[in-house]
Amino acid sequence: MLMVFTEALTVAFSIGAIMTKFGASGAHAGFVATAQGLGTATAAMVGTRLISQYTARNLIAFGLVLVAVGHGLSLVATNVLMMAAFQALGGLGTGLVICVVLATAARTPKPELTYGWINGSAGAYLSILALVVPKLLIFGGFAALYGFYSLLAVVGLLCLSAIPNVRAPSSARASAATDTGRFKIGKIAHKSGWIALFGMGIFYFSIAGMGAFIARIGVNLDISLETIGMAFFVGGMLTIVCPIAAGFVGARFGSTRPLLLVGGLMCLTAFGIAVSGNSTSFLMGVPMWIVLPAILTPSFLGGLAVIDPTGKLAGAQPAFATLGGSMGPMIAGAVADAGGFGTLGIFIVCVLTIGLLLMGVATLRADGLRQHAVAVG
């Protein structure tokens, strides 16, 4: 999963590389990220149907090949439209792999802890990338960066022998938290999950919209790329520890309280990065912008696992996250072009608040199921 997720983790740098390579505006470069995200969302949604029909190993192998080909073809793109088409192809592979991984994680005995380890691993990986990617851009530019992305997808194929060759169950299995009285899984529970996933799409719209232009905001504040890379490194290091800690805490504090706490901190962070115009606030805000979503994700996905123990809701999460995230860079680029980075920051806070409110529909439902399970247990 990490091998296919490399480009998404370093989008703040790839956006700049595309702008430099093709002389593209922020909105046009964001369009490439949007195309890639649409491919990811499409494959993740289709993947929720495929995970009960094909084994995890086969689906992941196919996804890795698509990613390698998509990034490899990007090296010969001559304009933004070609680049967008090739990245959409790679996005199909990315969505398929992530869907399989998250759906499998939902079926583990302690899904919050599993998601914590996934996000912690992504944090460690991001820390490495934060040191490597700026140097690749400085010394090799666009070709070095996308060649690197393609190579890593090929390396991911070496992991196939260690992947469990299992399928997802085709229908929901009752759990202690859901197979009781009025709290059992039904239409209302499933609707709350889909509403929350739509909210998570809006949440990731804000994350990607801001994240795609963080490097540009920093450069506008006369901060060097290597210093910005160090801020990403710090964020990655925090993301190693914090999500794992959140996973160990598990469901003790439910899913709603982390949502409120992290959401409030993210709104403050957005102001510090884009609105304050202060380099210190920016450098402090970048690591927070990276680690806070990773802290929230284990508890939110754990809540989805309570609502739907098969893992299909959790497997659909990449579709909504990347669909929202794919729109973020393009629209955020247009907002920044029209009103500057301060306007972008205010816009992101408004969008973020809407997404968090919708996500709360599922977290409240999951917390209710947990409380009922404790009461009857």
C-alpha cells in the first residue's frame, strides 16, 4: 500500500514539479491531481464489489502493475492533458490496492489498532520521503520524481508472497455490538455510514486542497524547499507514534470525541498555515496538518467497522476520501489564484467544518452501538 501511495503522500512536491515541467497554473496542476484522485475513487468503489470475488493477492498485484505503468507513461507526457490521463490510470491501481488493505483491516480483532499501525507506517514512510523527494526534485526534476514513483510500485510486487490470499465475506456478519435489538445493522445504520463517508470526502477535500499548496505557501513566505521538507519530516515522525497510540487507546473514548478534538485543532492549524502570513506559524502548522488526520482515522474507521463488520464500508473509504481529495487541489488552486492564500485558508476551514459534521453522524451511531454492547454484556 505504501508503494502505491507515494505520490499522494508527496503531492505538495509533485504539484510544483508539474507546474515547472509544463508551465502550468495552480488550477491546471491541480487538475492532474484531480484526475489521479478520480481514478483512485473509481477503483476503490469498484473494489468493494471485487474483494468478495477475488483474492487480496491478485487484486493488489493488478493494482501495483497499473500504478507502475501510469507513472512510467507520465515520463513521456508532453502536456497537462496527457499527464492527467496517465495519472488517472495509476490512480485506478492505487484505489484498488488501498481498498483491499482497508477492508481487510476492518475484519481484524482490533481494527482501531490495525488502522493505527497502518497510519503509523505511513508516517514513517513520509518521514523518509520528506528527506528524499526534495533532493530528487533539486537534482533530477520531474523525470527523477516520476521515475522514482514508478520504480517503487515495481518494488511493491516483491511483497506479494507475504499477502494473505483471502477474500472478504459476501454478507455482513453479526457482532456483539450490532446483533441486538434496535441496534442491529439495518438501513439506518448503513445510511449513517454512507453519510459519514460523504463527509469524509469533504474532510479530505480540505486536507488535499491545503496540502497541495503547502509548499507554494512556504515558498511565498521565503522558506526553502528543504526547510519545508524538514517540516514534512517532523510531521511524518509524529505520524509514526500518534496513530499507533490512538490505536492502542482504541474505542475507550469512542469515535465522536476524537472527531471534535482533532477537527477543532485542524481549523486552528489551517489559519496558522495560510492566513497568518507568519513563517513560524507555517512551520509549526505543517506537521500538525499531517499528523492530525492520521490521529483521527483509526477511531473513525473503527466506528465504521462497528457499523459494518464485513469491512465494505471501510473499504469504500478510499473512494470517498480520494474523490473529495481529487477535487481539492483543482478548486483550491482556483481559490488561491483568485483571492490568495489567506482566502484559501478561510475557505478550507469552512469546508472542513461541514465534513466533520457529516462524519459525526456515523461516530455517534457507532458510540451508541458500543454503549449498548457494554450495557447488555
